[in-house]
Amino acid sequence: MLVRCYSGNEYADRPLSFYWEGTWREVEMILAQWRLPQGKLFQVRDIQKRLFQLRYDQIREDWEINPLG
């Protein structure tokens, strides 16, 4: 799964867009974010007002995308 993100001091500082169900979705707002032992977790809203959880696993260097609600 693909996520485009801004990377400042490290990779995946903040997600900008992600590929879901055949289309790129722009992140309108980051609602929450957490630092996990294995990576980062973001709760975001796209411009269509749908909520998603984006999880980056630094060990596997892979993203997981889950719709919320």
C-alpha cells in the first residue's frame, strides 16, 4: 500500500496522500498521531471526509491502511 508523506528529520513525519481502492486520496487533516515501538500511527481524514488509520511499520518498511467507521 502506498502513502506519500512529508519527511523532515525522519521518514514519515506526516502523511500527505495515500492510495486506497484504486485512487489517490489527499489527507485533509491529521486528527491524531502516535509513536509506537515499531513505527508510527496516524488517524486522518481525507478530502471526502472519510476517516482512516495509517500505520507505518519501520521494521518492515511497510504501510497498513484501514478505514474507520
